[in-house]
Amino acid sequence: MSKINVKKLHTFLGHNDSIYTLQSLDDHRFISAGGDGMVVLWDLKSPDEGEVIVRIEGSVYALTYDEKEGFLYVGENNEGIHKIDLNAKNEVGSIQLGDFQLFDLKLINDQLWVGLSNGEVVVLSKDMVEEDRIKYANDRVRNFDTSENRVAIACSDNVTRIVDDQTKEVQHELIGHKNSVFAAKYHPSGKYVISGGRDAQLKVWDSQADYLMRESIAAHLYTINDLTFRADGRYFVTASMDKAIKLWDAHNFQLLKVLDKHRHAGHGNSVNKLLWMNYRDLLVTCSDDRSISVWEIKFEE
């Protein structure tokens, strides 16, 4: 096995509350947001102070970016969606979706999919017009991920649903977690889905065999909040309420490295979101400790 060297390059400070979400803009810039309502732009090429783009009154769990048109969509809990022109740094549209928490936003086929705390998915046009509203679960819709024409929807009723992105119909229900599923992500090849959540387990589902569960891994001590793959699909990382970030082999699902406060001056509280950026292959993490960490991970063959 190759040797893995991990180094924390930067710590970004400035948020006044827990940081819940991250969104990449390009290979080196990303946005953060959280409990303080500040939407902040950071640049890995200039790791100085971040730039506050807008301030939202409530907390923000979800962001998504339209690369083609340069608009950022911000989900404010209990208030709806704000559409932000990143160049002008101002709001150009909004919509109220009801008094619900918003856990995820994703642009799919030029439509904005919104996951709500009542188990509904609302589908909006880019002009912020509601086009569809489907109730998939009796509890929170936590996360979306896509591969080809499929959408994996992680829900707090312990189930991940695989949905056709055109018809919106459920094709498979992935049942195996004992508690809320917080994240379900496709491998870059689309060959499998990994899910994780409040039971601290990782489940691997084979998308080429009717989503049969292939692996069940006791991965963390507490809730798995997020997971993401490196672009080449060789590795993935998980983030947990147990304050740890774990690096895994994406082929045999073996644990390779633990990034925590004791070993690598990691986060002091729950790690909430992950970005594996293309710029220098850097990993970005955010936490309830109000900080963003930037990690260099080098694999020596």
C-alpha cells in the first residue's frame, strides 16, 4: 500500500457560528455558509481573509452553484431560496417554500431540486418558479447525488431512494440503515452508491446489480455527516460528528488514514461538509468549531 502524507495547510476563520455547507465555484474557489447566515467566498490561491458575498437572516444548510450562468442558490431555513448574482454580489430572486428547513439543493437538468424537512422534494425552474413537488419520505430529505439519469435521495426515514431524473419516479429503495441517512453519493463511475448517516455505518450499494448491498462498514463512532470521492474515483473521505475525517480506498473500502485533532490538529467539533478540490488535489472541510481546514494529502507510490 502506498504511503500517505497528510498536512494541514490552512485554517480559515471568520464565521461566527457552525459552518454547515461548502460549494465549489471552480478548481480553486469555494463558498461557505452556516448558522450565522454569512455566505463567504474563499480562494485557495490567495488563502487570506474570505469575502462576504451576502448576509442571510437565518441559518444556511445548503448551497448550489450554476456554473453556466454565474448564480449561487442559497437555502435559508424556514425562509426559502435566495438567488444570488455572484458578480454583482446581490440577490436577484427568491421564493418561499413553506416553513421548512432546507437540507440540500442541486441543479439537475437545469432544474433546482430542493430537499425539505417534511420529506418533500420541490423542483424549481432557474427563474424560481415551482414546477413540481413530490413527497418521497415522512421525514427529512437530506442529500441528493446524480449519475447519468439517476438521482440518489438520502432521507431521514432510514431509506435512500433512487429516482429517475425525468419522471421523478422511485426505481429502488435502499433499505439497510438503522437511522437517518445523511449522505448518499455515487462513485464517479456510477458503479455503486455509498451511503452514511446517524448509525455511523457506511453501506455500499451495487448500482449494476439492482442496488444490492455489497458492504456494511462500522465507519465512525457517531453520525456520518458527509462523504465525497476524489475526482479519479480511487479514494473517498467521510466526515463525522465524532470530529474525525477518514480517508478510504474506494475499491476495497479499507480505511487508510484518520485526520483528527490528536493526530493532525484537526477539527474540535463535528465535521459537517467536505470538498475535494481539483486545485492541488486539496481537501476542504468545515465544522461546528466555526473553522474551515485545508488539507494536502499526498500518496507516495
